[in-house]
Amino acid sequence: MRIETAAALMFRVQEDPSALALHHHFQKFYMANRDTVPSDEQYEAATRYVSKLTAIKFTQANVVAILGLYPQARILLAVMGPDESAVHEALQFAVAHFLLSCRWPAADEGLDVHEFTSLLRRRAVEMGLNTLQGMNEFTEPAATVESVVDDSFNVEPRHEVEPGDQAREFGLFIPPKQPSLLSRLVGKVREMVQKKHFSKLVSKARAKLAEKSAAKVASKVASKQITDRLDPSV
């Protein structure tokens, strides 16, 4: 989920007038589904995803609370389910913005995602969360940082499995970058615009061809009439 600057948006609109129409389409979608709430199964799947992504031990209650601050991610999760790339991007944004007040790094920024998630985990520990056992770089929250969340964010590490097994189960996972829902829709809109433009070009070409053909026929008729008048036998 990217948030454009006003300057970048104005430049993009000049290049592609359909950009605002696409935004209107998204806003209609979100408004139509503004009261939609994910199921327990969807929240559970989202919890597994962000925990595996960041190696932070989120609980389902944590994810429900966080997505209360990011309704677009909640709506996408409820409507599209937990397996869509657009939902993954929305969850990434929600977690990054909640913990660090920034968006998730884009693939073209050249940032080491492992270093970024390490910073996420440090901040999570400072806020009272625990990292997953076997990947716990930080044993205690920083003494100078006060917890900014309630007791529901204090999570005890799991002890029912061996640390090595749990580390393998929740190994840091960086999902392959896939085209976002926005980029796919932009591509479709551009394709429609290009097809419409091509259709207009074809229509103009046909009209010009018909005009030339008519001119040739008229020229031949006029030439024949002049020849007939010059022919003594006529």
C-alpha cells in the first residue's frame, strides 16, 4: 500500500488521466464494504502471516487491535481473504506503520528487508511484544522506553516445542514480490484506453481509405466522360 505525495499524484494524473477514475473506483469499493469484518479464520491466517513475516509473536487479539487502526487492510482481508497479494501488502503496511510510522519498503528501494524486520522486532520488544523463540535478538525491552500498549500486548514465549523446531516453523519469510492489485487495475485501464485509442485510429484510417477510394472512382468517371465526349463515334 503506497501513499503518494501530492506532487507525484499531480504528475501522474497529467500522464494518465484515468488515475483519478481508478481512485474513485477504489473509494467506492471501500465505502461499500466499510462495515465488513473478517472472520476468526481470516484473522487467524493474518496473524500467522505477519508473525512469520516479521518473527514477532503477534496474537490474534493484537492483529484485531492493529487492523482497527487500518480499516482498508481490514476490509481487504474480509472481502478478498488472507491469500491475496493485495492483502499481504496491506498487512505489511499496517504492521510497519503501527510499529515504525513508515510504510513497508518497496522492492525498488534497495533496502535490506532483513535489517528492516530486525528494526521492527526491536521496536516490538520496546512496546511489550516478544519475538519468536529461536529468533530472539532482544531479551528485554529497553529500560528507557515506556510501554505504549495495554496488557493484551504482553505475550509469553512458547515452551511447548523445542527452540530449533519453532525457529524452523517461524523462520523469517520474505514473500516474493507480486504485482499489486493497484498495478494490475492500472494496467487494465491503460489497456482499455489504448484499445479505445486504437479503435479510433482504425476508424479514421478506414474513413480516409473510403475517401480516397471515392475520389479515385470519381476521377475515373470524370475521365471516362471526357474521353467519351472526344470520341467521334459517340
